[in-house]
Amino acid sequence: MDAREQKKFLVFEENLMSLFRTCEVCLLPTDAVISQQKGTYVAVRRTCECGHTSCWESQPKVNNVPAGNLLLSAGNLFSGCSPTKVLRVFSFINILMISLNTFFNHQKKILWPAVERVWGDSLSQSLDAIKEQGKEVVLAGDGRCDSPGHCAKYGTYSFIDMATGHVVGLHLVQSNEVSSSYHMEIEGLRRGIDALRREDIAIGELVTDRHLQIQKWLREKLPDTKHSFDVWHVAKGNG
């Protein structure tokens, strides 16, 4: 059974060790000890008077990484929660847990590469589906910065296929790559359009906000593409 789909239970140490007081083979009393503890993972080794020895593990492993530790890091990252606060909660109630360094190690070596792989596969499938149709695509694009105002350091520009709702472009721009943070949005749009052109995607219509730089750039660089304004942004501006 998939490790993520299985139910997990909170077990106290005394209740856990009570399960290993008797030998499964000869039913004699045993000497049970916790032989290994690694984050949420625990292993118990027991030996009876007859010499029978057994080892029990609290969870399966994925490439020698305890599944519970990896799932905790994944759940923390994908939910957007602060790892420091989440781990502090467990610390307050004395639940053995992974360290912050372990979380960042999982994030760097396992989780981010997995996200990039899934995103790459999803993007390829979406672009292939558009090319198979052989039609001009209608896209919606918008930018978002890591902070409001003109002091943002990072900005992302996203494209969505209006026919399917699939994201077909996501481009990160750093403020030091352009003259100012104000220009990150137009730079993200340029990169996105260039990437779609390299895939031979024909853009029939592009829906954006009323960003003046974007209006000018599309008018000059994509004169045959219909440029529409997003209704929400128009209503927001008039409100």
C-alpha cells in the first residue's frame, strides 16, 4: 500500500514498548529497547531468554529515507506552512521529529527536483496537446511579485490556456536582471512569448491587465495578436 495513503497514528512510548514485552516465538519475556530513532522513524529490537531476536520498524523507507520524514517535509513544503513553526509545535508536545536542516535537505535534494520533473512533464503534455490541435491559442497572462510596490526582488509571469485552464508558462525574473522591479512583468511576458514561439505555438489572443508597457510591446511586437483586457482588472481599476 502506498505510504502516503496509509493512516498514521500518534503512539506514546510506554504504549509502544508494551507491545514488545513477549517473544512471538516462545512467549517468554523479552528485553526490548529502542535501537534507532531518526526523526519520526523508530526501530525496536527485542531479545528473549531463549535468544530469539527480532527488529521492528515504525515505517517503510524510500531509498533508505524514512517515509514519514519525507512525507512530513513534503506536506510542510506543499502546504506552504512555515517549517520552523510546524516543528516547534511538535517540539512543544515532545513528539520526536526531523530537524530544520533535514527539512531543507529534503527540499533541495528530493522535493524541488520532483516538482520540477512533474511540472516539466505537465507542461510538455499541455504544449503537445495545443500543437496537435493546430489552432491559434487564447492565453491569459499576469505577473506577480514577492512583495507589493517597487521594492520587489522576484517576479513571476504566468500563462494559462483559456480553453483548458492549464498553465503553459511560468517564468521567474529577478529585479537585478532588469532596470527596476517595475520592468519585471514585461520581461516575464517577453520570456514567456519567446518560449511559446520556440514551441511553434501560435497565439491568436492574449488577455492581460492594462499594464502600459505590455500594451506597447504587444502592439509593436505582436500586431497580429488580439490583445484583450481582463475584466477583473478593468473592474478593479474603475472601482
